[in-house]
Amino acid sequence: MKRLATILFALGICLTLSAQKTLKLADAELKREQFSEAISLYTPLAEKHKHNKKLVSELYYKIGYCYKKLSIPEEAAPNFKLAIENGCEDSLAYLYFGEALQMLQLYDSALVQFQRFGELSPGSRLAQKGIKSIALTREMLANPSRYEVTLKPIINSGGEDYCPFYEARTHKKVYFTSTRNAPTHVTVNPESGEYCS
């Protein structure tokens, strides 16, 4: 019985050391802004340590932050929600959760999170900015402009398409940067997990 207890104790120490090593590696990737890589390291830790609410809330917060930095609000929002539900003590979780909800066009829910952030961080300009942005969004939706935006498949891909400009001489060609899949792409960016631009 003592031998079994010793083996289980040693195994527990090994698993704890392994988790700490993975967490340090993930934190290093986050610090280097390699968000996609950090997510791949944080996610299994969060799933494995569900009994440790403090650690889980920290991990979900960091996962949500990585998705926020990658502009993937549909993944950021649920992770910030899980961080808050597990007792996240960082008031920025409410601000970031609100921003993700706002990007998902869930304006009423976003407003609640901005207000909660304002309660936890009295006098914060960021809270006021979030609340004002919801009011401005509602105003713009009530009074739309005459412009209509349409997607063009030749330009708008499933990747990141950005920084368009007209060719200088004739203005008949549009140049832009893209992360779309193309035969010339062979390198994946560890920050975003997408092809390099």
C-alpha cells in the first residue's frame, strides 16, 4: 500500500511539473505574440485541469486574449465568458468580453459587459468608450447611409484581405495584401496560424 501511494505521489509530481513546463512555454509564446501557438498549448491545459478554478480562469482568459488579438471574436467571447464564470479577477476580462460581443453584433450583451467593467474600474475611459461606441452603433443602425457594401469573391477570400490601393497611373487595377491559400504560400505564420501574407 505504501509503495502504491509513493508511486501515485511521484506520478502526481511529474504531471504537475509537466503542466508547469507547458504553461511556461505557452506564456513565452504569448509574450512573443505567437498567439496561434499559445492557444494550442493553453487549450489542453485548460481541459486537463478543470478542477483548479483559479488556473482554469487564467487559462481561458489567456486563450480568449489570443483569439482577440487574432480578431476571431467567435472564439474569444466564449473563452472570456468561461474565464469570468470561473472567477477571473482581471477586470479587463469584462472589457475584452464586451469587445468580442460587439464584434459579433451582440450589442445589448456587449453593453452589459462594458458597464460591468466600468463598475470594476471606476473612472475608466475604456469603459466609457465602449458604452459610447454601442450608442453610436445604435444611432448608425437607425440612420443608415446610402452606401452599400458588397463582397467581391475575386477580392474577398476566406483569409485576411487588407490594405487595398489603386494602381497609381491608371487607377484600373487594385492591389492588396492577402493570407489566402495560393501556390506560392508554403509558410504558416505561428502568430496567426494562417499562411504568411
